Amino acid sequence: MTDALVIVFVKNIKLGTVKTRLAKTIGDFGAFEVYTELVKITEKATQALAFDKRIYFSTSVVDSQWPNDFKTVQNGTDLGERMNNAFIDGFKAGYKKIVLIGSDLPDINASHISKGIDALETSDVVFGPAEDGGYYLVGLSQPNTTIFTDKPWSQPNLLTETLQELHKNNVSVSTLDTLNDIDTFEDLIASDFYKSNLKLQEKIQQLND
């Protein structure tokens, strides 16, 4: 057991349930193909890490993904409660530094995650800001339920509001590089991930011809 833990939140890759905002433009099959590729990137980014990992699926465990890591299902009524419960589980298990990431980031790599763990040496909380005003990574050196309670999930003021509350409560915070997640068609076509993936472009083109 390492003293640091990396938690990955991943949606089960099912047609019609992933990247629903993106699906409005490129259809359910296109969104399915994009999210499948994003999960592969996330899995690759975490494979090289020397820390313990726990993979939290949205509805059911998939044995073929992250085959050598602990896997379970998210527990809670909204995203905040599900994340908070995952952190509580990790701290109860004895981990001292925990970071949690999502699985829709085309530019995520092992370095981003390691920097998140390192930041917890000197800060209570660390965030990896997302360009849409949310965050792609959150890390804690001790439980902090307020971060996950009564927050504007999926809104552009999420990180700002969370940081203001932490500052008011004298909680020390670090931030990492800002990355862009893929939520909309505009996000997709602007990303190097899409521009460099000719096979994915062809698939989406075929699906929408």
C-alpha cells in the first residue's frame, strides 16, 4: 500500500448515456466512440503511476478495464456525494494523500496526476482547473465534505465558488495546469486529440453521412 491514492471516476461506456451534450451534435454512436477513446487515454495516463489506484464505475464494474487495480461502483445521489464517499473510503483505508480525476480529458497524463499528489505535501486541497469553469482533478490531504456539498455541478462558476469558500475557511489550496475536457462538439474539434486521430474522425464522419 502506498501513502497516496489515485481515484478515477469513469462512466460505463453505454450507448446513449455518455457525453450526452456532445451526442446532440454527433449522435449517440459518435459520442460513444469519443468517450471510448477518452477512457483509453485515462487508463494509459494512470498505468505508469506508482501509486495505488481505485476505479469507481458509474453503474457496474468492468473487469477488462484497469485489470490489475481495485474497482468498485460509485455511491451517492449526486456527483458531490459520490466523490465525497470515495474520498472517505480512501481515508478510512489509511491513505494520506488522495487525488480524484474524471475520464474525459484528452490531454491528461501521469505528470498532471503526480503533481496533484505532490501539491498535497504543502496544501490541504489541490485542483486541476478545467477551461469550462469546473475541475478535472481534486485532491485532499484530509477529509473535507464542504467541497462536495451544495455546489453548482456542471456550471461555469463551480471552481470559483468552491475556491471562495475554501479561502473563507482558511484552507490552503494549490492549482495545477488548466486543461480542457470534451463536453461539446466545439471542444472536440478544437482539441489536438481529435485533430490527430484520423481514425476517430473517419468513424464520426461515416456515422453522420
